[in-house]
Amino acid sequence: MDWLTAPAARQGRAIMAGLLDPLDQTEAYLAAAAAHPDGARIYARLSAARARAEAVAAHDRVKADLRRSLLDGVAISWKDNIDSAGIATEAGSRLLEGRVPARDAESLARATRAGMICLGKTHMTELAFSGLGLNPRTATPPNALDPALTPGGSSSGAAVSVALGLAAAAVGSDTGGSIRVPAAWNDLAGFKPSHGVHPAAGVVPLCRRFDVVGPIARTVEDCAEIVSVLTGQPVVDLKGTSATGLRVMVLEGVPYEDAEEGPVAAFDDALKRLGQAGAVITRASHDSVARAMALAPVLFAPEAYGIWRAQIEDAPELMWAPILERFRGGAEIGAPDYVAGWETLARLRREWSAKTAFFDAVVLPTVPIMPPDADRLLTDQAEFVRANLLTLRNTRIANLLDLPALTLPTGHRGCGLMLMGHSGGDRHLLRVANAVEAALAVA
């Protein structure tokens, strides 16, 4: 088989069985990334020396029967806003050009202690503030399904590195959909945990009250294994999961407003297959969603601009105009409105929790539109704004309500099905997602 496109957990088992050597696999990934015609648009920089040293250590642990985890010796990529010691971490921004951290982010340090191999840092949207994946200031990765289309962001290179077989999996970050959008548009699984579950130390911030790190991978099992490494908790037991009897709520209303036919048809087809597998499906809408969504302009941009104002206004010419405008929009929100917004959101989160407690998961199309043409968005700022707002509309629901969320491929190119769980119920959602993944695969 082509081990470069094999799921991370399968690679880990092959290493354990002596069928795959971490040295050979790491060299194969480095060579594939260096040789790929778009490799420089996907990886901001490869950490070849570090990867080879870690591969040697993993190889030696295999020989000594001292492997540290199932993913010991598995090589993955890291989004360029996650600090890496001695390796530039610039968060896709020329404002941070030449920034070299002294130590690894806690998430990368934990992965390294578990034996995982760091291949390098992947390109991303400027300071993670867009869901489309465009970055004319550094690089825009190609969509793995069609290079003319946007890859999704802001963890754009992270997703594309996995989809094109240039990494076994990736770790990205998600503030309003930045893991799930590129995962969906590149036919991968992507998991956004509940806020605060994964370590945030060493991650270049966008909005600290929403930022989370999480995996982009080929399977739910891969996501669960990476989550275990990042949290230090035991791996979620995925055995015995089944779609039969799952209580699933289809969220109606907001997710379908201005939605394109492709994603909706793909979602409906996946939902049909899920029902045929035995899930109990209920359709409902709740006004708490629309009320929470109305708070987004009051909560995201003000925090982002508050964090980055000094650097931005010191050299605004270094930024792409649409991203600069998004940040500066935060200056228009007053402190009372910002505080009141958070007070209202706290109430809406409690309302949502009470109304959905009966269900195992709430499902909706991950993204309501197909990936747009990249060249058009680079020249049409109004279309960029429209497409970006729609791209992040559905995923942002989980960030606002602080819900774990996971996107799965539907079997229709570039279309994902998103499951939202209960705040703090990340482990249960992974089990539910494993059952849904199996149901969609066998139908």
C-alpha cells in the first residue's frame, strides 16, 4: 500500500509490527514534500534536521521495544502558529517575519515526548483571521481536490499536507472553523475540541477566548489518538460504537441560509445513510443559535484587534487589505458592548445546553458553500468578504457555544458533515463520530 496516504494509526501499528521503519517513512515524507510542485506553497518550512533526529530515536525505541505511544514514529505537520524551538514560527504574517521561538509550544512538546515526528510548519492565513485559506503575503496552498480552488483556512497547509500525502496527520488551530473548513474542503476529518481542553501555551493567539488546537487527519481514530497525546489523557475507547440508536438532531434554520446546492445535497445524502444505519434523527431549530451568531462581530474582531493593534498599526502595509480591514473592524466595538456580548453569550450557552441535552450530537453541513475560485477572491474584495462570512458561518456556531465539533467526509467531494457535541463532552463526541464514520463508509 501507499504508506504516505495511510491513516496515522495504521502507520503506528505497522511500525509496531516491524512493517514500517520511522526512518524510511520520515525520509519518504520529506522527499515527497520537497519534490511536490506545490510543496513550497504547503510547507512554510520543513524541519528536516529535527525530523531525522526524531526518526532515529523512534527507530531505536522500536528495536528496544520501548515505544511510547501508538503514534511513536509517525510523522506529522504543524500549523505555523504553533511554536517550534529554533524553527521560525511566523503565523502566516510578515509582521512576524524572522520570529524564532526558544521553546516548543506545549502541544508540540507533548507530541514529541510521545515519539511523534515534526516534519515542519505549514502555511496558513495571516494571523489565522480567515476561513478561505488565501494568503498573498506568504503563500496560498492549493486545494488538494482542485488547485484552482481555495483550500480552506486558516489551517490551509495543514489540511493540504495530509490530503496530498505529505504528512500522516496535522495539528492546526480553530477559532471560528479553521480546522474544520480546510478538513471538509479537502475530504478529511477535523476535530475542534472544547475550549481549554488542549494546551494553549506557545500558540500565537488570534482570540484567546475562542482559540483551540486540534487534529486534521484521515480518520476519527487518528483524531482520537492525537487528542490523547495533546491532552495527556487515555485514548478514547472506540470499540463497540454503533450508529444504531444514536440520537441525532439536525439543526435547521441558520445553517441553510444562502447555502449552495452541493453541500446541502451531500449532507442530505449522508443523513439518509446515517438513518439507514439506525440513527434516530430529529429536526429542530433554536433561536439561541441566531442570537449567538449575531454576537460574532462584537466578540471576535475586538479581541483580535486588541491583541494585535500595536504590531498592525506599526506596519499596516505588510498586511493584505481584506485581513487588515477585518482586524480594524474590532476598533469600532466599545468595551461595554464587548462585555455585554459575553454576558449574553454565557446565557445562550446555558440555553443551548438545556435544549440539546437529550441528543448524542447535533449535525449540519460543515460549510454551506463549495470552495470558491482562488483567483477571483484575490481580485474581488466584496466577494472575499461575502465568501469568508459564509464559509465560517456554520463552523462558528460551535465556537460561540463552546461545543466540541468534528467534520467527516460525506463521500461527495469537498463536502463535510459536522457533528457538534456537548461542551466538555469531547470523548463522547469522538465515539459518536466513530460510529457515524463507519455508517457513512459502509453505506
